[in-house]
Amino acid sequence: MSAREISQQIIDCFKNGGKLLLAGCGGSAAESQHFAAELVGKFEHKRKALPAIALTTDSSILTAISNDWGFSYVFSRQIEALGNPKDLVIGISTSGKSHSVINAKLTAEEYGLTYIDLPRQGNSTAKIQEYQLKLIHDICRLVERAYL
């Protein structure tokens, strides 16, 4: 999917009263938080805050789920608790093999939420992360323009 296609899905989600839920591990967890911060705060322009939540930030929830259910369920349990069919989930992974992100996708689909796997391009983790960061910035720029 292109930045334009993803941003349009996010805009449609927000206009329909939904929120964006973001999931990723390691560097992708940091990008999830970065993505949410750009939408809730601002990217390049002052505008209304937009409803985005990184599912990577609540240490009590993360550790409780990991302890009681296993780390593979750290995002899926939060989607079950916080998600509704108007919401959009974006999974960020450099490998596409993260069990917790795969389970986020399965749970999103089970509960009727739209799921997008952030595209990967590159032949190394670093190149994929660089591509995804640029993609996130392009998406934020397009989403933000819809609210100016």
C-alpha cells in the first residue's frame, strides 16, 4: 500500500469516529509511539489532535499480559479491550514475522477492525526501518493536510 492509500484509510477512520491503534516490537515499538505522537500532537502544523494510540507504552499492561498470557498476546489483548469496528490497526514490523504483531492482525480481523501491515522495502533491518520512517512521515503529512 502507498502512503496515499494508508493515509486515506486513516482519514476515513477518523471521520467515522474511529481511532488508530499501533503495534510493533523493538524499533517498531518506537516507530509506533512516534507515529501516534505525530498525530496526537502535531507533525508540521498546528491542528486538532487526532486519536492515535501506540499499544507499546503501558508497562503495567505489557508486563501483565506477557506474564499471564505470553508476549505473543501483548497487542491482541489490548485490541480486544480497546478496539471497536470503527478503528484501524497498523502493525509495524521489519520482518513481518513478529508473533505479537501477527496476533494483533488476527484479533483485529476477528473483532471487525481494519488492519494494515505497514509495508516493508529494503534488504536489511536498517533499510526497512528507514523506508518505514519515511512512509510514516509521508502518511502523517497527508493526514495532517486533511485537518488544516
